[in-house]
Amino acid sequence: MDETVSAEALRESEELHRITLLNMSDAVFITNDEGVFTFICPNVDVIFGHSHGEVQAMQRISRLLGCELVEPGQLSDGGEVRNIEHEVECKGGARRVLLVHVKRVAIRRGTILYVCRDVTERKQSEQALRRHDERLKLALEAASMGTWDWDVPSGEMTWSPETHRMFGDPAVRHTPSFPTFLERVHTDDRARVARTMTDAMDRGAVYETEFRLLGYDASERWIMARGKALRNGKPLRMLGVFVDLTERHQVDADLRELGGRLINAHEQERMRLSRELHDNVGQLVALLSVELELLRQQLRTSAPPVHAQFAKLFAHASELGSDLHRLSHELHPARLEHLGLEESIRCVCEEFAGARQIALHLEISDVSAGLDRDAVLCLYRIAQESLHNVVKHSGATRVDITLAAAPGEVVLRVADDGVGFDTRSVQQKGTLGLVSMRERARLVRGQLTVSSKPGDGTKIEVRLPTTGAHSIE
Ligand SMILES: Nc1ncnc2c1ncn2[C@@H]1O[C@H](COP(=O)(O)OP(=O)(O)OP(=O)(O)O)[C@@H](O)[C@H]1O
Ligand SMILES: [Mg+2]
């Protein structure tokens, strides 16, 4: 009875082994110390492509694997070598990567067990992932971008090598954390950056901010941070990229400086022309008028047509004189110094309205107190060019000009009810008026907005910070 039970148990155990071997993806072999097969698993074809019979005909495992993987002498009793990575050529020439585990045993007349696991796909995905990582790293480097990742509950923060470089720590000596990150942010920007990030954290939202960074190596850089906060009921993780904008800021600053110098040179040249017209050409024309008048008096006896001709010449000379006078004032607004901004803008408006059929509505308050000389000249020139444009392009019947003080800034608005224009297409025209208005505003840290649509009038608005008002460059 007992014998029957144990024979049955043995049969069941054998059956279980057979099913297991058949269904597992690993290939199992046993050899003797000479490497001759004593057991070949039934599913050998799954990895190697060869049938059981074909492998048996090879006789030695070295023929199947292409080499002796281990010296049997290397393996003491119960000894093993795990995870030997080995590439084999399978039936049909395909190459596969195996992880082979070799162990000294004593089963089925054999002494050495080989278990081969096919890791080709895993290897390929690892390589693809590595290539992807390398490409990403290169792209981030090329774009001067670094990454960072903050695990909020543990407080652990990781920076990419590029981020460490931006923070003036290329040798990765410092351990990042949120408080140490904030310590490196310029004191003027710190509260704002902290607010932006904690706000994103509270809402689990995307954020973007720019700030100055003081590196561990005492360098100062401009950084743009962009990223996302993740929540799971409570703050979980925050991650993002840092973009080094230092060079771009430098180019912008250089351009601003160049623009400033060009505008100054322009103003100087206008002043020279204005003086030339006023003091030289203007004087000559005035003299001409006087001499014409003298000549007319001396020719009292001449015929009436000659008199009439003289009167005409005299009128032309006077008109030329006043045109020169107006032009000279337009070129260099000496009146800005004498009359102040508000009164000068009023004069410009009156000159423009002059004989034209345009109704002018002025609302001008006293704003000069908070403005320096450059800002005053900027507003005057913008009012002047806006009105030039109204007359030249708009066909408007009404213009509203407002100059007003708002908290921390002064606002000038020139709005007409004319034909308007497409603000997007105007850039290709290569004209100077709007460009130089914008540049002038930027030079004094102001902002110019042009709102216009065909058929819907035009509004030019410029906002300049008053002296003492804080602004971030
Ligand atoms: N108030 C306005 N109404 C209608 N169109 C306007 C107005 N202001 C500007 N524009 C349009 O915008 C264009 C650009 O204006 P901008 O002042 O730069 O150049 P411009 O007046 O043509 O030449 P300039 O360089 O001598 O100023 C104009 O050519 C015109 O088409
Ligand atoms: Mg113009």
C-alpha cells in the first residue's frame, strides 16, 4: 500500500517537473564535467530555435552556446556562477542575449546545471532608454536647461548636472533642498519666487517664473523656472526645468543700450538742425524780409504791379520764416524746458489741430513731478509722433488725448476714431514711427501698447513708471 502511494507521489512529482519545464521560458541543461549533455529541457526551441533533437545532435553545450562558459574546475561542490551575460547565435542567425546561471549539481548522471534566461528584449529596452536619456541630456544641455525634482514629503531634492553647473556647483559639492535653492535666489526676487512656487504647490498647478540667481561660485545668472506641482490630497512632488537666460538678457541689455545710444544721437542731431535752422537759416530769412521791406519803401514811385509783386515776395519770406521757426521747435522742443510737459503737449495738439477738421479733446493733468528728463522727452515725442500718424494716416474726425497720473506710473493715451490698421501686418512695412515710440518707452522702463483694427480707430497707450517706483529689469 505504502509503495503504491510513494510510486504515485513520484509519478505526480515527475509530471509536475515536466509541465514546469515545458512551460517556463528559461532553458535548462545538465552536462557532465566534459560538457556533454545529460539532460536537455523539452522547450529548448523557444530560445535557441533548434529542436530538442538538433541540440542533442550537438552533444556538447559549448557548441550550443558558442564557447565554454565556465571551467568545470571553477565550480566547487554546490558552487555556482550567477548572471553571466552571454550573446548566442540561434538557428537562422538571430542573436540573442542570455543571462546564464551555472551550478554544480548531481542529478540525472550530470554534474553541471545551466539555466539560460533570454533577456534580449529587456536589453534592447535598456539600450533604447539609455539612448533616449542621452538624447534628452544633449537636448537639455544644448538648450542650457537643467532639471530638478523635489519629493515634498521627504524633502529630498535632486538636480541634474546642468542644474548644478547653473548654480555654480559643477563638482556637485552641495546637496540641494528647497530652502538652499531659495537662499541662492537674489534677495529682491526671493519672496516672489517662493510665493509662485508655494501657490503652484497649493493648487497642484503649472508655474513659470524668472529670477536672478547667485551661484555658489559668486556668479549672477538669469534663470527661468518652469514646472509642475503634483498633489495627492497633499503636496507630493514638484519638478521642472531651469533655463539659463543670462546670455539672452545680456543681448537684450546690449540692444537696449544700442537703441538708447541711437535715440540719443538722433536727439542730438535734431538739436543741431534746430539750432542751425533757428540761428542761421532763420536769421537769414528774417534779414531777407527786412531787406525786402526796405526795398519796397525805396521803390515808392514804381508802378503798382511792382508793388504787388513785392508784397507777395514779402509774404512768402514771412511764411518761410514762420515755417522754419515751427520746424526748428518741432525738431528740438526747447519749450519742454520752459513750459513743462503738460503745456508743451497742449501746444503740440493745438498746432496739429490748427487748420485741420479734427476735434481735439484734451484731458491733461499735472504729472511731471514723478518723471525725469528722459521720461518727459519720451512722452512728448510719443504724443508728437502719434499726432503725426493721426494726421497722416487716420482720416479721424476726433482725437482724445489723456495724460494722467496713476499709482506708481504716468499714462498717456492718444485715441482716434479713424480708419485704424492691422497691427500685425505693420511690422513688415519697415517704418520708424511706431518702432521708435516702443523703443523710447522701453528705454525709460515703460510699456507701449498699440490697439487698432481696420475700421475701428487707433489707440496708443504708454505707461511709464514714476521715479522711485520699483520695477524688475
Ligand atoms: N492713427 C493711425 N491711424 C491709421 N493708421 C495708422 C495710425 N498710426 C499708424 N498707422 C499705420 O501704421 C503704419 C506704421 O506707422 P509708423 O508711424 O511706424 O510709420 P509711418 O507713419 O508710415 O512712417 P514714419 O516712419 O515716418 O513714422 C502706418 O504706415 C499706418 O499704416
Ligand atoms: Mg509715423
